[in-house]
Amino acid sequence: MKLRRLARSFTLLELVLYLGLISVGFAMFATIEVNAQRSVALQQAMIDVQLTSQDYLSEWRRDVEDSAKLELSPERLVIVRRDGHRVTYTAQERQESDAAGALVQSRPFPRATKVTFTRPSPTGPLQAELTVSVRFGWRDTLERRARRSALPRQGAQ
């Protein structure tokens, strides 16, 4: 006696294996996607850190080179430029006021977390060390230190 098969169908084992393979494929794709997004966020953070450092230190250098007088403390620098404007640098801000003391411009640098100003000798260059920190992703932080020197104009103290 021959048994007849009515219809070809998947067995329960075949169905479980198929669903398992599909799940593994989705998990691999999700892992690749998460890593790609993290890489993009890291690249953007690196660009932000570089631009912040470059902007802060280039403005600082220009002001120091145009200085007539310097008032230096480790975390604050006040520059009196030749045009009479007074520029104050702290870690997160650059403020410029005119000779009368009225605020001309205030530029925040929110990603700059620390700055240290030093001048090893009275006639030598002024040095700045800036630390910039950028958060990316859920819990990651990128931090970079940048140093730059600038020589004040002859006679600036």
C-alpha cells in the first residue's frame, strides 16, 4: 500500500532553521550599520575638534602678534591691542571691547574645556595649550590638546 502525499510543505525543523538564518543575517547587518554610524560620528567629532582648536588658536595668535600690552594669568589672558581694543581670552570665550570698555564682540568656544597660557621668559614667545572635548555617540568623548606659540610685538609687556 502506497501512502499518498497531499502537498509538499516545510517541516518544523526546516522552518526553525530558516528563521534562524534570517535572524543571523539581520543581526550581522545591524552590527555593520551601528559600526558605520559610530565611525561617521567619530569623524565628525574629529572635524569639530580640529576646527575649534584652529579657530581659537589662530585668533589668539593674531591678537598676541598685534598686542601693545599683555596681562597674563594661567587661565586668563587680557590683550590690549595697538588699536586700543581689549581682548580677553578664557577657555570658552573670546571677548573684545573697545577703548571705552563697550563690548564689541563676544565669541563663545563651548567645546574648549581648558586653556593654559604661559610665557617662560619676559621677552620670549607666549604659549597657549588648549584642550578641546567633543561628545559623540551615547557615551564617547574625543579630547585633543593643541599648543601654539606667538611672539608679541616688540615692547609689549
